[in-house]
Amino acid sequence: MDKNQNQVGNLIVAGILLGMGGAGFFDGIVLHQILQWHHMLTSVKPATPMPNFEINTFWDGLFHAFDYALTVAGVTFLWRAASLSNTRLSLKTFVGSLLIGAGSFNFIEGIIDHQILGIHHVKPGPNQLAWDIGFLVVGVALAVSGWILLQTKQQKATT
């Protein structure tokens, strides 16, 4: 594999990891903290009484630690991609990879936490299944958009 292919590979991995970390942070900050729609375990341990809230806060913290680890790994791969060569990095490749990462994170997290484990839902209560399905649809739409962006970049490179 030549230096340029390695640079592109590192850029794609960086984008995917940073997209996953960013989507996790968005979920945790916006849905868990600002809107307070759910916490990590609210379907199993409702946020009241206080001991349950403390348990949910702890698991929210672990969720954020995982997001942080994804982000650090993404920055590491981005650094590698940038330092491999003085070739200009492709914004289209990076954005496409970010979208794939963000969408994949939402889809995977939604399937595992909302559907399989049932530990929380996007917005519990009336229409919670619709919120959960909407979350999955947005995840798939982001990932597909990123994939299309990467494909259009590769098609232009080969023509």
C-alpha cells in the first residue's frame, strides 16, 4: 500500500471514529443532559428516586468516557493521515466518513440500547417506538449520505 492510500485509509478511519464520538456526545449532551429525555438506564432504573438518578448519571458518565475514547482515537488517526504526506487531505472524504461514523453510531446504539437491551428509549412515553424508529432512520440516512459522498469522491478520482 502506498503512502497516499494509507493516508486516505487513515482519514476514513479518523472520520468514522470522530463521527461516532461526535454522535455519542450529541446524544449524551442534548438528549441526556439538556432535554433530559432519557439517561442510560431509565427504562430499567427510572431517574427517580435519587439513588436511581445517581446510577443513571454514573452510566451516562461511562457513555461519555466511551465517546471520549472514540474521539481520541479519531484524532490519532487524523494526525497520522495529516503527517503521512504533504498531499492535501480531501474534505469530501473526511465529511463522508464523519457522516458514516455518526450514522453508524446512532444505528448501532439505537438497535442495541433501545431495541435489544431496552435500557432506554429516545423519548419514553407516548410514541416512544416512533421516536426510536426515527432515531434509527436518521442514523441510516446519515450513514448512506456519507457512503454516497465517499463513492462520488472515488468515482471522480478514477475518471
